[in-house]
Amino acid sequence: MDKNSLETNLKELESIVSKMEQGDMALEESIKSYEKGMVLLKLCQDSLKEIEHKVLVLSAENTLEQFKSANE
């Protein structure tokens, strides 16, 4: 499976989850979709870890700072 962008992988994962939640897939198709979803989930987690690492490296003075959301 290609290492697409985080956004692309998330969209594909959401599509798989949506189809599976409908409940009208055959068992074999559900298993294949589940397997593909797990691969996509791992790719998304790896992408997020890489992004987190980049943010830490780029943070001012290389200090670990608490990230605050826009709502805080």
C-alpha cells in the first residue's frame, strides 16, 4: 500500500468504516476491509508520530512546550 498523505489515508479509512457500519458487506469483504483499515490506521499513526516529532524539533529553543488548542 502506498504511503499517501495523512489526509488521504484518513479519508480512505473513514470510507471503510462507513461501509462496514452499514452492515451489508459479505463476511469475506468485511475481513478484507478490516485488514486494509488496520494498515491505514497504522500509516495514520506513523504519520502523526512523525508530525509530532517535527513539531518538537521545530519548537522554539528545542524545549518541550504544552500545546494549547485554539479553544484555550
